[in-house]
Amino acid sequence: MKLKVPDLLEPIYYKSLHPIGNLRRGENIFDTNWDLCLILDACRFDLLQEVSDEYSFLSNPDSKLSVDSKTDAWTRKTFSRADAHSLNDTAYVSANPFSQEIPDESQLDSIDHVWEYGWDQEGGTVPPRVITDRAIQKHRSDSPESLLVHYLQPHVPFIPWEQKTPLGRGNFGLNGDGANDTWQRFRNSELSLSEVWKGYRENLRYVLDEVKLLLENVDAERVVITSDHGNGVGEWGIYGHPIHMPFSCVRKVPWVTTTAEDRGTHMPQEYEAASETTTTEKLRALGYVG
């Protein structure tokens, strides 16, 4: 059901849904055995279905219910409810600044906060190639028991579609310049559903091309491709992905199983672990901070 909640009532409406959203516990990624788990941030199941026949590793995609509808809550719930053994064996490579929400990083084998140094200030995001390179490098240098890789795409900003529709500072974040993100502009009827869906789909293809490269350059018998949450396109008054929502549009995520083999087709680039962009600025670029 598509609807638009009046501006003044929207915060109250969202808050009223929080208890229901928290009752839907979802399925923790650590409840399944995998050697490599890839998180495609904010990827709807039906969006991935549309392009699944374009990529051989996406055959027969399934779906699961995510533990929450926003990455900070997903991170806290996912890692706090995982058993210590699984965490001890996991190396985490993340493009999302909410990786800092992990309750206890010391439980992990290692963590690479790629957003701290791989951020593209002009683009307002972490390009997927940086994550691909860091994941390949981690696999080849340390061979962790389990490797968790968190791409930012297809989360806004939608690249390359956004480059054709700049909204200031190269992103759609609600920032000091007053630029609205994609979902707010869609909610305000400044963008059509077909425009938004096209940009969303192109951004998914953008990251899936990198996933293909990654799967050709790591060895993993059990690979899972999934997401932390989806995005609402107006269903039940949801645009984007507010926290603790119960609806399938933001909680039903892809679940694909495949394999990977290191064929040595790519040599990862080295990156300097330095950045002048603050965490707040990065979250703002993604539309999380007003």
C-alpha cells in the first residue's frame, strides 16, 4: 500500500512502528555458515531479482528477513547476537561508517574501516573498487576463516545516475547546503518512481560488476550475497529506510549462495589509511545526518 504521511505526523508514525519492527527479529547472518559474506547495502530483493539473469553467480536468488531496516541498528543487533566463536573467526571489511557501532570490535579477527580512508569526497561515498581491492588483499595476505565484506552500493548516492543529476556536494545527503536525498525528493514528487528505480538499478549493477571481480580473485567454497536492509518506495508511507520498520519493503533482503575461486585476474591497489573527512560528514553524505 503506497501512501504519503503528512510531514508533521511522519516522526510520530515512524515511532509508533518501532515496537512492531523490533518484534520481527529477522535472521542473523552469523546463524549461517559461510566463508565469504557480501553485504550490498540497501538492496531490495525485487531489485536484485530484476538483474539476476545478467550475472551467473546470482542464479536462483532467495530472500530472508533482515534483523532491522537501518544499518546502525542492523550492526548492533547482528554483532551483539552472534556467538563469540563466529566473531573470533571473522575479518570485516566495511565501507559503511556504521561499522563503528559494533559493540566490541576486539571480538573480531580484524576489522578494516575502509570508509576512514577510502571515502570519495566528491562522490559522497566509498567507491566499490576500494572495497574489492581491500577484500582481495585481506584474503590473500591473511586467509581468514570467514571474510565479511560490506559494500555501500546500491545505497544512495546512485552512481553513475547521480553524476547526471547533481544535488550539491556530489551526493543526495540532507546537508548544510539544504540538498535533499533521493528518497526525500521522490517523496516530494520531484523525482518519479521510474527515475529513482532506474538509478537504484544502475547502482546495483555498478556494485555487482565489482562483486564479479571479487569472486574471481578470492577462494571461498561457501559464499553468501545479501543486504542489511532494503528501501521503501512509498509502501506504507516508507521512503528510504527509517530505523525499526516492520515492512517487507525494507526488511526483505536477497540471499544468494555461490562460490568463489582466485584466478589471479586482478592485482589490488594500495591505499593510504588517512582521511580528513569526519564520520559525521560521511554519514551526512549518505543521508543519515541532517
